[in-house]
Amino acid sequence: MEKEEIINKVALLLKEIPTSMDIVKDDSKRDARFQYLAAHMVEKAIKKDALIISKNEKGIAILFKTSKDDENFWEELPTQLGLLRNVTGFKNALKILKTQSYIKAQRPQEGEYLYCWFWGILSDARGADTQTGKEMKDEFYRQAEEYKIPLYAETRMRQNALVYQRFGFELFHEWQHPSGDTMYFLRYIPKSLKEGK
């Protein structure tokens, strides 16, 4: 799949996610702002070898191998300024920083882990009888087993939290998000870690 096509699909999926709906400034340039955010995410995923695409090209995920020490503020600054100008707007930024620091505090403070930054499946490939979700989940778990590190995700969509749990994630924290809805924090501990292998 061409990079441009991936970006277009991510932009489409972002419009369904409460967190991206919150952070993208609501004005006449909203579609372009979603497009900019999607391009930023896909570029970062490619750079960090974190992009996962299902065989049918209808599921896209970004799964980072990371740690608390991974983020370099100065390295990220030009990107952050671009996002500020082209996605969030300055007014939204302080609110986002506050919620982000709470969210990051729920992730491991030591050691490496996998972080599911984004996972979306196009509407015509969703549902219990489709293989897209299962195929992608299997790839997440394969990486968690290979690296022998836990896998973390969060969502503000209850239905998604239930799907994660059906796939074997455990819900370890719930938070009343400032927007008024609930954020669900989930993790998957690979069998090799549980068994201490």
C-alpha cells in the first residue's frame, strides 16, 4: 500500500476517535488538520518501524517499542510546533499537555514496553466474523513474546476496551477524562513474562 493511501485511511479513522476529535482544532481547516496529524503519525511509525498493516489493508496499527526515557523533548520540538500550528491550535495545547502527563504516568516508569499508539480498522472489515482484528492482535502478541515485554494501550471507547479484554488484555485502570467520558487503560503481559522464562 502506498504511503499516501495509508495516511488517507489513518485520517479517516482518526475522525472516529474521541481523543483525536478533542485535539484537532475545530475550524474550517479541520479536514486538513486530520490529514496533517495522520501524516505525522505515519511518518513517525515508518521511522521507528512501528507500522502494522493487515493483509487485506483494512487494518492499521502503530505499535512502538519504547520506554519512559525514549522521548527527547528537543528532538521532538520542531514536530510539536508543527502540530501546534497545524493540528491543535495553541488554546488546546495546554489542556492536551495536562491530560498527556496523566496518561503517560499510567505506563511503566522503568524498562521497555510496547505501546499501541493507534489501532484502527475500516468499517467494512469490523465485526466478530472478520479476521482483521484477530490477525493484528496476533501480531501484537507475537512482538510482545519476541521482546518479552508488556504491551500497553488506552481507549475512551468502551466498546474498544471490551474488544481488547476479549483479546486477552487486562483492564488495570479507569480514569474520568476531563472531557467527561471514561478512559480505559489496558495491558497485555506475555506468557513468557508471567512464567518468568
